[in-house]
Amino acid sequence: MKPNETAVPLLADLHIHTTESDGTVTPDAAVKRAHVLGIGLMAITDHDTIDGNDLAVKTAEKLGVLCLRGLEISVNSRFGSIHVLGLGLQHFSERLEKLLEQIQIGRRERNPRIVRKLKLLGFDISMEEVRDLAKGEIIGRPHIAKALVNRKYAADQAEAFELFLNRSSAAYVERWRPEVRQAADAISDSGGIPVLAHPGLIPIPDTGTRKDFLHQLKSRGVLGLEVHYPSHSAEMHTQLESIACDLEMIKTGGSDFHGENKPGIEMGRGTCGLPILLDYVRSLIETLNIPLPCR
Ligand code: AMP
Ligand code: ZN
Ligand code: FE
Ligand code: FE
């Protein structure tokens, strides 16, 4: 540290979306924003794609930020769809490539079926306009939600989900999702660490069941838990810390930043909007065996 610099601790954010999936900020701009916010360690975790990683890493190297390659994969579980982050990918294994292809086929098959259902319900919407709203290859329900908002069929994305796109809503169509082990193996195969995203949002009835479920996920290759997360309550955060400790799982933290698509969420902020200190994710840094970033 230079003599005139104050020792403000660096932050971390291991869950960031960009325009490659359903975020509104490009990979390049995401890294610049992280840098300005004092984030020393970050990960780009777009849904089902690694396309933004190379550009982000290149920008990060120039700015002195450590940017991990990553992604987020939705998988099946007995509690519905849950999300697995892959953090610190070292290469792109054939297994991961095949898995992402399969997921992409599932999306291509599902999206037009949702649009068809909406048309049958009397809404004027086309697959072309949905496609135009996606900047990258990944097209999903958030883009359909945006199209519905643009056409004033819903006030905002949350309402569009509630009215049309949630599992219990009128235009919902299932898409193919892998099993936990398939996603975890594909991530590990690529040198990354599989981490369960926002574990506190999974609708699990009680603490005992939560612990059993997380234990089961660990046996299927999920090595970490995203404990520090904006919509976790302080109680949930404490509960997850204790489970992570008991099950010897890696603790991580991330904001799930989506730019304007998730108003009120800022990079580097986790549970209750508190900063995610770099030190909080030291076990991930140690497991990946990467040098700790410093100012
Ligand atoms: P898809 O993978 O295309 O089925 O879309 C799932 C994504 O939609 C999730 O990862 C979220 O980013 C977003 N999403 C799911 N539920 C909601 C909701 N109720 N409001 C806003 N966005 C949502
Ligand atoms: Zn998203
Ligand atoms: Fe998620
Ligand atoms: Fe996410």
C-alpha cells in the first residue's frame, strides 16, 4: 500500500450477471463498476453461458481486479429448481460444453412454447421481439417478461412473472434441466468449484431438513454455500454459516447483480445490504489456490 492510501478493506462479489444472460451491464462495464466500488475479487456468473468470461478477465487484468471465470446453472431437486454456481473455471471441459448445449436446446424448445401460450391467451407478442431483447445467446423468461412489460401487459418484470411466467402461472412451460451431480461434475471437470446459490431461498420447511438437504448436495459434489446474499435474512445467514461450518462447506458471497433488471441490488453487497469483505471468502481463495488480491 502507498503511504497516502487509506486501508479500506477490499470487497468480493462472486455472483454477477451481464448482458450475456439477463443482466443489463456488459462484462466489460461490470468489471469497471466492480473496480470503482472497491471490489478486489469478482466472478461473472451468467446463466448457462461462459461467453462473457474472457472479455471480463481481460478488462480485470488491466484494472488489477481478480475476476474468476464462472456461470450459474439451474438444476432439478426435490424442492424444485435450485441454482449451482461454478466458480473459478480453469478451462472449458467437453462435459461442460455438452451440458450447456443440452440446456440451450431446452431453452430453444421451451421459449416459443411460452410465447405460443401467451398468444393463445390473447396477448400480442412475438419470439422476434423477445430475441431482440437478449444481447447474448441466452434467451429466457426474463426477456419474455421484458417484452410483456414493453407491451404494457405487466407493470414490471416481477408482475410479468407473477401473472404469466411462474411455475403456477398461465403461460409457464417447463424446460430441461440437469440433475445436481451432472452440473457439479461438469463444473469440477473444468477446474471450478460448484457452489449452491442463494440456499436461503429454497422453500425448505425447517432447519433440520435444510441441513439434511445441503448434506445430500455435498455428497453430490456441491462444495460451497453462498451464505452472504442480499435476500437472506440475518437469521438465515447465521443458520447457513453454522451449517457450512458443520458440513465443512466453503462459504461464499455474492450480490446476484443484474443491473437495471434487479433494482436496488449493488455489487459487493450481500446479506441485509452489508458489504461482502474479501476476507469472508478466503476459504474459496485457498481452495482455488489463487494469490490474494491486494491494493
Ligand atoms: P429461465 O432460466 O429462462 O427459466 O428464467 C429463470 C430466471 O428468471 C431466474 O434465474 C431469474 O433471474 C428470473 N426470475 C425467476 N423468477 C422471477 C421473478 N418472480 N421475478 C423476476 N425474475 C425472476
Ligand atoms: Zn438472472
Ligand atoms: Fe439464481
Ligand atoms: Fe444469479
